[in-house]
Amino acid sequence: MKQKIKACTVLQREAATFKLLLRSIPATVVTLFVVSVICMNLLANKTLLQLHWIALDGGILISWLSFMCMDIITKHFGPKASNRITVLAAVINLLTCLIFFAASAIPSNAGDFSAFDGIFGGTWFILLGSTVAFLVSGMINNGLNWLIGQCFSKNPNGKLAFAARTYISTFAGQFLDNFIFSVIVFVCFAPIFWDGFHWTVLQCLMCALTGAFAELVMEIAFSPIGYKITQRWQAESVGKEYLDAMKKGTNL
């Protein structure tokens, strides 16, 4: 009985913390984050390039935005806050995919919607791979970003600190995201469900490396925007209520 009461208390506390966090983070960043995750899942259905030593899917075009949003949230609100928003984005993506699937499954006599059904109907193992890869890589990215930031105790809010924590964590997170996704989808399931089509482990590895480098370039290009956002949030005391509550509970 005591364990049930304790579990309910923990859940209530987490729910209250999450509500406070959602009120604290500017909606634009959360919106961009969630939309980028949904788009990344859709774009991953298309292979853009496949050679003997490299393969790239369409998700590479927008995944950098997801990681930049995570880095911004981690810098200002901490890794636990970013993890909470990461889980939120994953849940919304799953719900969106469910709606897409329902729309594709409903028959229509108004025309040929086979292309629409093929794209938005989705593939369950692509959704599985993208969700697992996103959650694992996101949480590692957030934790690594925060740990690197702690190394800059003298000037934690400087450009060098922001660059180091975002560049390193983004590269590591993107590599894991690409590698986990490609192994699950193109090594484990594609040969079974796609008439033998598959990627080799080497292609998955090179996809992860080249994708991480490409997305790192994107991160470098757009990181000044991310840095300015964090500076503005700090100057304007964005999310002060949440930050104060977390400091009292030492729950960053």
C-alpha cells in the first residue's frame, strides 16, 4: 500500500513538473522540435543515396533541427527538461503516425491515393526504429551536452562553452541516432519485408558517420542562432519559475 502511495506521489510530482515546464519553454522552440521529429520520421522512408560504402535517407535533411532544439533546451533548462520534451515529441509523433495510418487505411472512391497511402500509411518497423533511435540518442545528447557544459565553470555562458557542448553532443547524438535507426530498419527488418533490400553494417556505419558530419555542419551553421536564443532567454529570465523550482529540488 505504501509503495502504491509513493508511486502515485512520484507521478503527481512529475506531472506537476511537466506542466510547469510546458508553461516555461517558449512555444516556438517546442513546436519546431515536434514538427522536425514528425518530418524526420516521414523523410526517413526515402533513401537518398546508396553506394557500396555509404547510404543516406531523407531524415538527414531536418534531423539537425531536432538536435539544435534539444541543445537549446538543455543549455537553459537542463538535461531532464530536455528529456521530458524529447519523450513528449516521441509520443506526439506516434499519435501523428497513428492518425496518418488511419487516414491511409480508409478507402476512397474519389481517385487513386495509392501514393498518399504508401507515404502516410508508414511502415511499422521504420516507426519502431526511428522512435528507439530518437529516444536513445536524444537522452545521450542531452546528458553529454550538460556534462560538457560543466567543464566550463569559469564562463559557462560563453560562445566557446556553447560551441563545445553543442558540437560534440550533436555529433555523438546524431551518430547514434543514424546508426541505431539504420541497423534496426535496414539490417534487421528490410531484408524480410522489402524483398531482400537491405543495407550492410558498413553502410549503416558510414551512413551514421557521414550523416553525423553533415548534421554537424548544419549545427555549426545555425548554432549562432541557438546561442543568441539562449542568451536572450537568460537575459529575459525565461522559465524562472521552473528553474527556481528545480534549484530548490536540485532536480535539473
